[in-house]
Amino acid sequence: MALIAAGAVVALVGAYVAVPRWGGFHAWEYAAALVVLMALLASYALGARTGRDGDVGRWLMLPIIGAFIIGAAGLIDGLLGPDSDVVQRAPGSVAVVSEVRAAAFFPAADAGDIGRGDVGITVRRRNGAALVLTPGSRAYVGATALQAVPRVAAYVEATDDAGERLTVTQPTNPAFLSPVALFSTLVPIGGRQVPADSFAIPARHRALKVFYFAAGSIPGLQARGFAGGPLVLFAVDDEHGSLVPGGIAAAPSGRFVAIGGLRLRATLGTYPALAVSSIPSPALLWLGGAIFLGGLLSAGFALVRSRPPSAPAGGTLCIT
Amino acid sequence: MPLSRNVLVTIVVAVALVAVALGVNSYFGGNGGVIGGGGGGPALLAGTPAQSYAVASLGGGSGSLSRYRGRVVLVNLWATWCPPCRSETPALERLYRQDRARGLVVLGIDQGESAKTVASFVRAMKLTYPILVDEEQRYGGSYAAIGLPTTVIVGRDGKIVRGIDGALSFAQMREAVDPLLRSTSPTQG
């Protein structure tokens, strides 16, 4: 029973390290489960100390202590550690990640980069080497897990009727000159929350809103010529904020549409955001893990050595 | 061999003390939280390496900031539709003509427009300093531009000395580059 509880503690904390972004690790239910299991371990340890389970009980003390330390690490971080944070920045931006004393560089990206979705985030530590997080990959730095999480993005291009390129800006975004839509806003449309972003085309005194619709999210679009993939909806306003005549159009990724005196194209793909999650103290995990495993090995070894040798078959031979 | 009671208690107490110390230290040993750095303007970039991208050059072929490594470069991010940018160009041209012999490079990097649009404006204004056409707006994104024009002064070592948003007068431009031109050190002003 004690070994099962110890194994459960190790498994629960192991899950915390493996999937650190799950918010449930900071919930009271997780803490309660650990406390109950650790109380079982403590109860067994106290009983074993008085010889309740004989030698077996004493041999199991070390793995139980190790599991207890691991459980304490999980409990401390679950209760005191910060919730996971996701840092989303425009291409070319830098964010300071103070948990690991580093700066995260979000590289510049063009339409091809967004379409392929293969841009990684570089994390440069003050005293260490640079760490490149490719989309989906995770790295552990001390008691922090860093992961590059791909997020839907669109590279927006605007030209005039002659095909001459026009500057795309984001007046309400710190990354003023980024033409990449990160869809960080949700707008209610038709009873659903639709990811949206906004831009300006200052050379034509136009404001542009871009809405993202995932594949299959709008029934009936196939009947209207859209072949089932994701698409964007453009809405063009004049400088007074009024929709220009004919200023709404939908388009799949990579296709130009002509609206509001502009030719607009959005290349859909992904751009990574940086997920920063705390994990239980690595020092405690290593300490507890070493004691747990070492204790298991030691107990197993001692158990094998303590077995009495088996009696020979047929009894003894008496010679009278 | 089973552990004696005293040894066991000693181990438990010692381990518990170590565990508490390590656990507490990991929460109070450093700062927490992510500080956003996506905004704040180019002034925050002082001291950092200036990013360089190969983009189209109005003179033909491609060009980049790194081509001017070893010289003092006044990088001007601009666009033809931007009134303060247009009003600034005569001062930039004047500065370039006066200080070119002292090793100054004025590098205009147009943001987001096509070469034809830029060339038409450059011809009309009779500009002679090098112009790059950054259709993808990479420089603007990397230099934390919060508007146009944005001026970034890059030292001989390729690091940003100063970032300024908004139009500059000729006197302000001269004040920004003179200390670097006078100095023989890569970054000293």
C-alpha cells in the first residue's frame, strides 16, 4: 500500500514536469491529492519506525522518504508557483523572461515563414548559450519550462490597383510596422467568438480589420466556392471609421481580393508564442528521486539477501 | 540491514531541513514574471546589435545595413506617404553631403512600399544617400518602431547607440552623429 502511494506521488509530480502548462497542477484538487498520499506515506513511515512491518517496513523507509520529498516539491510549486503564462509578440520583437534571466527574440517573418510555420523563438540567457525553441519544442531551464506554441497568424499584404505595394501598419499595436496578424482579439460574430486583428493602410487612408475562420467553421461556404480550408474576412473602413462601399470580402489563404480601392492578400499559417511554466524545484526532484530509487534498489537487494536458503529435498539422512 | 531508529530519525530530519531550504529558496531566489518588450520604442534598443536584413536597393541589386559595418550609420525608417518623413528628407540629404567625407552614412530604409513608388519620390527630392526598399517591413519590426519616421544611430561596431522616434531637425541629427564621428572608438560619443 505504501509503495503504491509512493508510486502515485512520483507519477503525479512526474506528470507535472511532463505537462507543466496544465492549470490543474495549481488547483486545490491536485494539492489535496498530494497531501492525502503524503499523509499515507508519513503514517506508514511512523508505523514502520516502530517495527510494524518488521524489516520490510524499515527497508521501505528510504523510498518513502524519497517519494515524500518529490511530493513536497510538487505541492510547494503547485501552491506557490505562478500559473503558466503565454507571451505572444509580433515578429521582430523582444520579451524579457525574468524567470530564467533571459530575453526571448521573436524573429522577423515574411509570408513564406508564416505559411510554413517553421519560425523558432531564440531565448538568450545572460550567462548561458542561446536556446532555439522550434515550434512545439520544449526546454527546461532551472525550475521553468519554456515551450514555443504555434498560434494561428496571417501575413497581410496590400497593394494599389496597379499592384504597387502599400505600407501596412498596426496603429494600436506596440509593433507598429508588423504586417503579421496574430489574432489576439476575439470579436462576437453570428453567436461565436471570432479571432480578429486590425491594421491601417495609411497611404490610402484606410483601416482594415481581418477576421479568421477555421476550416469548416462556416457551413455552406463550399457551396459558395470556398473549398473547405480556413479563410480570412477583410473589412475596410475609411478614415472616419465607416465601412467603404463593397468593403467586405472573404478569401482563402494566399488569394488577392479587391475591395475598398485596395488589393489585399493574407497568407495564413502559424507564428509561435512562448509558454512559460513553472515546474517543481529540480533540486528537490533530483534529491527525492535519488533517495527513492536508491531506496528501492537497496530494499530489493536487502529483501533478496534476507531470504533463508531453501531446505534440501528429502529431509536428513540418519545413520544409526 | 535495517536502519536503527536514531539513524532513521536523523536522516528524516536532515532531509526535511534540506528540502524546506531548497524549496523555499527556489521561490524567493529570483524575480518572477515576464516583462513585455514588444513596445516602448527604439530608445530601448541602445547597446544592442543592430539587426541587418538583405533587401532591395534602389541603386540596383540588394543591400543591407551590415554592408556599412565599421562606419557610423544614421538609419532612417520612412515611407513616401508619411508627411514628417518627407519634410525630414532635405535635412538628411544635407547631413549626408556635409558629413560623408567624415565617414557618415545616411541610410534610408523605406517601409512596405514598392521600388517604383520610392524611386519616384527619390528622383523628385534629388536624394543621393543610399536607399533600401524593405517591402516586408523587417527593419521596422526589429527596431521597435512605434511610428514613422524612426531614426536609429548605429556605431562603427554595429551596435545601436541611440534610437529616436519622430522627425528630427538638422541640428538634432548633427547632435546625434557628431560625437561618434569625432571619436575613433567604436561606440564612444
